[in-house]
Amino acid sequence: MTGPAEGTSSTRRRAHETGGTGGTHETDETLARAAVTALTGQLALAPKPGLPDPRDLGARVAGEDHCSLRWSAKALEPGLAAMAAAARRTGSATPELRAELGAIGRSTEHSVALAGGGHRGALWVLGLLVAAAALEPRATGRDLAATAKRIAAHSDRRAPRRPSRGSSVSATYGAAGARGEAKAGFPHMRRALGTLAAARTAGVPEPYARLDALLTVMSTLQDTELLYTAGPHGLRHVQAGARAVIEAGSTSTEAGRAALAAFDADLRTRAWSPRGSSGLLAGALFADSLPLRAVTHRAL
């Protein structure tokens, strides 16, 4: 972490490069759009075991849920742009930046709730990664995760004192949870990036590479949402199911796709949804899109 003088110099340098210190800059908005694109790319992926995907459009209740998630994902963009701007202005991973990101995140959660809800876990992951990308524009993968880790190491001094459901579950079962994942430098996101790279090198088509990355996360993640709904036995059941698909040859093989279909049917019957894995996949897809080569114009 930089000292006060170095941080001030970095802030001034970034202000010069991006055209000012107030409000958001086009680069901040580009990072935010890239993060939302990663999230909607995760949503479009199918079949995702136990998670909303485009197949649900044929089912009234689940279809509404999937449509709502796609719509509300776009409501994250202003908040993510504000997080990037905050990081750019601050210039280093300080406690002040962490507090500002928390405040922006809570405001964004409210906006997302008005737009249909969801994405709380993805907002945590993408918010830290967008801020990290604003601090270190050339960082990718492991380096981006390391910068996010430095931000997450600080406590949010303005956070509500009441414990969240995730923190309560983490305390009960000793699970790392979303905060622990960030403080460890997003190890599951890094594993997903490794799986993506290996699958692409092997010539695996992109949708299967992304599904394999999702299952890699799911096979070991201590998902607090699953612990809350299904307990430790349910979490182990889901982890074992994800490993079974990978061991069957992954999703690009006939045996792997058969195992995936059986796993998905099992989770849907049990109404178990490993949502923590989907947020980390979105983070991996965002990190995979970096560095952003050019600033694009705001979509109409």
C-alpha cells in the first residue's frame, strides 16, 4: 500500500490522465459496462445447475426471476462507475476508499432492489474488482485480485452494525464467506480464470469453458447461501456433484454433459441454488476481459 505522499502523487497523476478529479470519467463508465457485460454473460450461460438461466423463460415463476435478474443487472452500472471513480480519485487502497465503496454499494443495492433485486454477491465481487481495475489499469487476473485484496483488508467503518445473513452463517460454520474470499484475494475467481485458460488452450468452445469454470468454483466454494438453505450436508452434496461433472470429462464431453444434466435436475428438485459461485464466475469473466483496449461510447 502506498504512503500518503505517494498516494497523493498517484491521485494527481490519475486526475491528469483522466481529465479531472470530480464525478465519473468515461473510463470509469467503460469499466462499469464491462462488469455488467460479464454479469449478463454469466446470466446467459446455460445449463447452470440450480441457477437461473435462459431455459427458465418457459417456466412462469423462474422465467420472471431470470428476466428480472437480467433487467436489474443494468441497474448496477451507475454504482460500479461511481466505485471506479472513487478509486481513481483516491489513488490507493486506503481505509477511506473502502468506506466510500461500502457507502456506494449500499446505495446501489437499493437501486437494484427497485429494479427487481438480486446480484448482492456479484455487486460485492464486481465492485472490488472494478475499483481494483481503476487503481491498476494494466492489472489482470492474479494482480487484479491482489489489488482487490488490499482494498478488502480494511473494515468498512460506516457499515451497519447488525450482522448480515452471510456473516452469521460464516460465524456459525466457520466458512470464509464473501468477505473471506475477498480478503484471501479471490482464490476461487483465480481458479476459474485458470480453468478458462486451460479449456481454451484445449480448444473447448467458449460456453463449455465457462461452464467448466463455474463448476470448478462450485466444487470447493464454501457457499454461505447454500449453508443457510441446505446446511453442511447440502453444501458437500453440491460440491461433490460439481466434481462428478468435472471427473466425467467436463461439459464439453458427452459423459460430462449427461452428468451436468443429472446434477442440474437434482439441484432444481431440491431447490438448492449455489448463487455464490455465479457471482465469482461473473468476477472471473470481468477480469478475463481486462485490460480494456479502448474506451467505448455509452450504449443507447
